[in-house]
Amino acid sequence: MTFRRLSRIAISACCIFSVMAFGHPGTLSAKAEDADLLDSLPGPAESAAGNYLAAVVAGAARDTRAAALYFREALRDDPNNPELLERAFVALLANGDMQEAFSAARQLLKRDSSNGLARLALGVEAIKARRYVTARKYLGSGGRGRAADLTATLLTAWSWVGSGDLRRALDTVERLKGETSYNVFRDYHAGLIAAVGGNRREAENRLKAAYDVERTTLRVVDAYGRLLSVRGETEEARRVYEAFDRLLPRNPIVQDALKRLDAGQTLPALIANTQEGAAEVLYGLGAAGNSQGDEIAALIYLRLATFLAPKHELAIVTLGDMLERLKQYSSAIEVFDTMPADSPLRSSIDIQIAISLELMGEKDKAQKHLEEMIEANPGDVEALIALGNLLRSRKEFAEAAKIYTRAVEAIGTPDQSRWTLFYFRGIAYERSKEWPKAEADFKKALELAPESVGSDRALVLNYLGYSWVDRHMNLEEAFEMLKRAVELRPRDGYIVDSLGWAYYRLGRYDDAVRELERAIELRPADPTINDHLGDAYWRTGRKLEAKFQWNHARDLGPEPEDLPKILEKIEKGLPDEDKPAAAEAVEKPQNGG
């Protein structure tokens, strides 16, 4: 996405402050004793030093809630410490404690009037309060360089919209020059500004220019489609959404827009006012930071975005997803729950809430949450798939297969995008020892999955190919499937293991050793791969190494049904067997395959 390169520049402005407050990702968070210390401090410590240490550990672990708690407590004991104040400010901002963060920002500016992040935060606070002159004062002198200039320029432009000066707003956006990547970003926000300011011709010209370059970016597509709808160009709006749907099917926002257009409704504009426009700037930067791994900087932008526009759907989704990935599940659920009930994303958000509940150990609540969704809407395919996935993750394979079957029935005739449903049900059937049903589903998944899914197709090729090899079935076809799977995912240890095991089943033990050793390099802690390599070593006469691998497999926690077999091999080795006749059926590849 063209936005990403531009946003990377702006993200760096926040990163400076986030590293100061939270430490480098590779420092404290890597130590086990830090996690133990954090676990041992459920509440504030008795000393400023204790709270400071706990805050630093929490920050290194990217636990914004704990960091905010401990920095807040440390600051109470040492309120005049400037470094502590700055760290506390960033922690409070990242955790969404906005009023305390704004108070800290004011204190910071008394000590250092050039603090860029403090000025940004207070500029956003002023935009929220419709104090646009004040906002421009904060934004106009708060930073240096491209990073600060990008953010401040766009927010200042939106402040001029709030002041009723559309020409000054558009002129301000035009300052974004100097890099080709600026063009789409500039046209996108200029189009939104012109639409809010009432200049529909300028809005259409600028949003069309952005759309012509970024037809796969949902936000650009939605803004342009909505503008066309407002102008009464319903058929053109429908074409815009349908083109996106062909590329990325079943997006709830796109599906909702098409449904409303088909019902003869006019779609409202994407951005209705200055606050939402400024929030859109911050959301875009936060989303880019999220995709680039700049977690704390992204959290800050997204917190500011949702402060300005509490119902910004994609900011809610992105912020909640980030918190979930950081294992802050209760905070993620709090954010997810702010999604409006009438949003087309609400059903997806409810599924995410169930996932967060499952990840935080609330298994009964997670399952009940999904079951209530399905009870309210029995044809909710995504909720059915989510419940099936949940049951499959718990190894309740027979029940998962039943739920997936309900999803298949609800779909009717599946399109290409539903290949994963048959893949998931195939896994559930295979693990339930219903191989004929599993085989049929894997074949259906391959039939549906287009080549365009790329490396994801390797998952089906691998599962079906490995299952055939393990059952001594269709060895030639399985071998070709597994070679193709490795081509698609050469760094996937499980798939390389499957190819190695196919060589083993064919009696080509030297080739098996080569591939299985490579699989071990990729997945050294997997018991099955270690077990397979032990078998291959044994067949090539490397019996001491074989026993070493089997012992390693035993110690890595294999599946309960595999452990007795491994123990028997450790004790007795493998029985003699003839080279499989099937080995001659597949021509040995040249130059190592």
C-alpha cells in the first residue's frame, strides 16, 4: 500500500518517545525473571523504586495497563522527576488514560516547550474541544523534520476545516510534497476535506485520483464509493464496491454497502466532521505502525484516533487486534465492545471477543458467546466457522466436524473463498478417524483453492499428501503434491518433514535423511520430526544417532498415542523390512531433487 511508506516516516516521531518510556523490545522483555517479577506485583509496590522497576518491566513486556499503573504510582512519590513524568505520559497515552495523559503533557511542556508528542496530544485534545486556533498553536511548533511535519500538516489542515476555511485547509494539505508516495495520501485527505467543506467537485476529483492508484485499499474504495452514492451515481458506486469484492471477497463493510445500494439507499459520507477527519489521519498512521511492528507508537496513534472518534470502526478493530496480539485480552475486549451495535463489523467483533475470551482461559464464556450468536442467527456462517475452529483447537474434532457441516449447509454452493472451510473440516474428520470424509474434503479444498492463494495452497497439498503417504496410498501423486508444497513453502519445517517422510515411505532413506535434517533445522523442537529422523537414521545404519533422535522425541512431549511406539523403538530399534516396492515407482530426481 502506498500509504505505508509515508506512514513509516510519521511513525518514527512516536517511536522516539515510546522507546524512552518502554525500553527497547530486545532488552528486559527477553528475560524470564522479568515476567516472574511482573507476575509477583499485582498491585502497586511500597516504594518509588519498586514501582519504577515494575513499570519498566511492564513496558518492556508491552503491557500498557501495568506500565501505566506503576508509572502513575511512581510519579506520585516523585512528582518532580522529569524523566519519570515523560515515561508516565507515554504509558498513560498508550493505555488510553487520556485525561491523565493530557495533564502530564501540560506538565511536560512547562519543562520543555518543544516536546513533540506532548504538543501532538494537546493539539488533538484541542481539536476534540473544537478549539481550532489553540490546536494550530500546538501543532504548528511541536516538531522538527518530516515525521512531525506530516502528522502536524494533516491535523492542521483538518483544523482549518473546523474553522470554516476550506481554502486554507486544502492549501495546507498541498504542503505534502517531495515524494511520490505523498500523492495518494495527499489526494485522499484533500478529497475528504473537500467533501466535508462542501466542494463536491474537488472531492470527487481528488478521491478519484486516489482511487485510481489504490483500488485495493478499503478505506480509499469506501470513501470514493460513498461520495459517488451521495452524488447519485449509484451504478458507478456499485461498480467500485463490486470490483473490490472480486479481489477481496466478503468484506463486511463492502457487503453492507452493496446491500444498501441494492435497497435504493444513499450511503453517508465516510467522514462527517473535523474530529472524524483528524481521527482518520491518526488511524491511518496507527494502522501502518501496527503492520510494521511499531507497537507502542501505533497504540498512541490509535488511542488518539478513538479519543477523537469513538465510533471509528477500523480504529476499534485495529486497536483491539493489537491489544489481543500483545496478550492484553481484557483490554482488547473493552475496546471491541465499543463497536456500535449497528456496525456491519459487529458480528466479526463478537467473534474476536470470543477468541479473546478463549485465549484468556475463559473457555465456557467463549463457547457460550459464539453459541448465542448462532442461536440469534442460525445462518451466521462466520460464527459457525469460528465455533468449529474453537472446538478443533481444543481437539474436540468430532464436534468440530458437526459444526463445520452446519456451515457448509448454510453456504449452499461454495465459491473459491470457502476452500478453508473444507480444509478445516477435513482436518476434523481425519483426526476423528473418518478418513474417507476427510479425503473428500481435502480434494474439495484443492478444487476450490485458486493458485492465487499462493503458499496457503501448500497447507492442503501437505495435509492430503502426508496423509496418503502415511497410509501407503497414492504414493506417486502424494510425492508430487509434497514437492509442490515445499516449493510453495520452503521454510516450513512441517511441510519439509512431510516430503522427507514420503522419501522414507518410498524406501529412499538417504533422501529422507537429507530432507528430515533440513526439517529439524527449521523445527528443532517438534517431536514428530525428531521421531521421523530417528527412523531414517536407523534405516541408513546410523543407529546411535537414531536412538538419540528417538530419545529427543520422547523428551519433547509427543502425542499420547505416539509415545509407546517411540519407547519401543528406543528399546528395540526398528524391525528389518524389505525396501518398499513403491520405491521404484517414482523416478529418483536428479541433482538432489
